[in-house]
Amino acid sequence: MGNEVVDYYNSIAEDYDESRFGNSYGRFIDAEERRILDKLIDINADSNRLELACGTGRLTNYSTHGLDASEKMISHAKERHPDVEFREASACDTGYADGQFDLVYTFHFLMHIDDQTVKEVFEEVHRLLRTGGRFIFDIPSKKRRKLLHHKQTSWHGATAMDKSDVESLAAGRFKLNRTFGIMMLPVHKLPVSLRKPLTRMDYALANSFMRRYSSYQVYELIKL
């Protein structure tokens, strides 16, 4: 992760959780991410699980290890999860041993880095995983952005992908196993009384044949 990105997250670490996930949008995204992670990760399994770019530890309860390049973000994660082993390092050069992990996952990270850095992260994750180990990550949907004529003005959330992009990155290293979608409709903007029933419908739509048009895609890859 570049210095600009690290400096940015150091500067917002103190109020990151409240500003990003203390509102209706953030709470909705958090709940949908957890719904998917609950399907994919057994936190009681005897396995080594690494969260890359763990930030303040919002989703670190699914891991045994956490890594982030931001000193201030990871300090909050350490307070939140005293039983997890943390490391301050780049996701492209973690310093962990070859094949050390059964699972690596990361959310809200790849979207903030350029294509070359994404490739480097994929290479590092492949090195870290044992054969048959899994890599789970989210990324904004390129197809949805094209449909909505999305225009990006900064590095923040600039990277989007579709299935073919992921398959290209995975070629020869990983097998694409499962794909999930998050947020087809702006449920968080609806009246509170409507959110719960429409959340079920939104999840169904986001994980139907239309999933490529949901806001975010979650991919599960298996190391070959």
C-alpha cells in the first residue's frame, strides 16, 4: 500500500468505525458481509486464518492473524482483539512463511489499490496459502459501475472488477469456487420499517443470476 493511502488511514483511524460503519449504509454493508463470511468461515476450526488490511479489526473476529500497514488502525484492532496475532506490514510483503495459512481474506482493500499492486497482493496470498487454502475478498462490480456511468476522481475505491478480471488474475494459481453479491438496492435509504423485509429480497437478488450487477462482489478462490 502506498504512503498516501497509509497516511490517509492513519489520519482517520480514531473515528473510522463510527464515520464509516455507524450510519445506515455502513451497518447494512457490515451485516451483509458478515452474512457471507458466516457461510464461508468456521471460526471454531483448527486453522490459521489471516485478515489482510484488517484496519481497526471490524471483521477480525473471523481470523487468527491480522495485518495492516497503518500503525494507528492496527492499534485499535489490537485493543479490540487481544487474542489475535497482529503484524504491521505491507500486504505485498507480509513476512509470513510460505504455506502458513489455510485462509486469507480481505474486505474494502483491493478497491483502493492499483492494478499492479492487486497483482502483487495475489502473488503474496498465493505464497502464504497452503495448497487447497482459500482466498476471500470483495471488490466493486465493474459491470454495475458501467451501467450507472460511475466516474472515479481519486484512488479511494477506484478499482473495480468483473468475473473475467478475477479469473485472469487467478489463472494458474487459483480456482474460482464461489461468488456472492452485496447490495442490489439502496436498502439503507428506505424507511426503517421497510428495511428488514427488503433486506431479504435484496440478498436474494444480489445472489441470483443478476449478482454481477450488485454493488460489491465477494469471491472465494482456492489455491491450486
